[in-house]
Amino acid sequence: MIEKEFVKENINKAKLEEYLEEELEGANYSHIDFTKTSTSTKITIYSQKPGLVIGSGGHRIKEVTETVKRRFNIENPQIEAQEVEEPDLDARVVAKNISGWLEKGGHPKRVGNTYARRVMESGAVGVQISIAGKLSGSRGRTAKFTQGYVKRCGNTAKEHVDYAYEEAVTQPGALGIKVRIMKELPSYLTRKQAVEKLEKEEEEKEEKEEAEEESEEDRNEEDENAGDETEEEKD
């Protein structure tokens, strides 16, 4: 019974986030925090532009409060708006800003490099931004912009990496934007170890790519030799 209530509560929270994402478009909505008391539910909405969440004279936040109470069956919701302290360290805000810039005609390479640099200047351990779709020409491809150290899997990634996905609708087509920001290192890993680990991973990746290229060259050479032998047999 408790498990069902827990699942129901999380589904309701996910639906609430979807509503706020749509309703607060333009405010660069990030996330919400819940604090339940015996008499009310305090909901803090974090965004890059809290003024747009509150609205003139507080009318917008009152409308949101009434909708949340009615649609999501939350008793006595107390909603307040807070500004994201470090927008360049918030993956969702960064993804939204990248999306907005691309939709205004920004070049993916320039946008990706600019925000990767801004994230690192804000104090992140590492950042990875990927933009996928029709970046140039008619064929789709993926451009990745990585700086510093970013863990991609395991508990370290779940606990220390902020992830967000957004879409940008541009003239050539839709672009998918993924942002991963590692704000701090786990206690067992120092910055020096992280750099060494990253360098090792890059070396292994380069060696793998070189081996694949050599293998492809060997196959092409074998195909050419087989073709020459066939020609000789014909002669």
C-alpha cells in the first residue's frame, strides 16, 4: 500500500514538472523542491528568470497555485519562486539556453564551444554537450563538445552528474541537445586522478580508432589483392 502511494506521488510530481515546463516557457524553468508539513505543501520553483514565474503583481504565480491545487490534487500548496544561483552549472538551464540560441540561427559549433567554456569558467569539474541532427548539409550527425572530466556511467554519474535533454526546432530540422555537467568530484577521486583517468580513456579511444582504421585498410588491401588475382586468372 505504501509502495503504491509512493509510485502515485512520483507520477503526480512528474506530471506537475511537465505542466510547469510548458507553463513557464521563457522563464528557463529548472526544477522544483517539495516540503510537506502537516497543514500545507511548500513548492519551490527554481528558474533562471523568477520574475516571469511571479508575474506582474504576483498574478501568474497565483494562477499556477490554483491550477496545481485543482489539477494535481495538492492540498493548500504554497508556491514560491527562486532564482537558480549558478545558471551555467544547471544542465537544464544550459540546454534551454543552447536550444534558444540555435533556434535564433546560432551556429552549433560556436554555441557548443561557448557554453562548454562558460560551464567550466563557473567552476565545473567537466562538461559534455552533444548536438545531434542536420547541423550542416542534408545528412544528420552529432557534434560533441567536451571539457574537463565527466563520468558517463555508474553510481558516480548518477550522484555527481547533472543531465538534461532539450530539442531545438531549426529551419533544417529538429536538433537534439544533451548536456552533462559534473559539478564536483566524489570524495575518493582527486582532480589529478580525474585528469589522468580522462587522458587514459582518450588514449584508449585513440588506440581503438587507429586499430579500426588499420583493420579497414587491411580489408581493403585484401579485397584489392583478391581482385588482382581474379584478373590474372581470367588472363
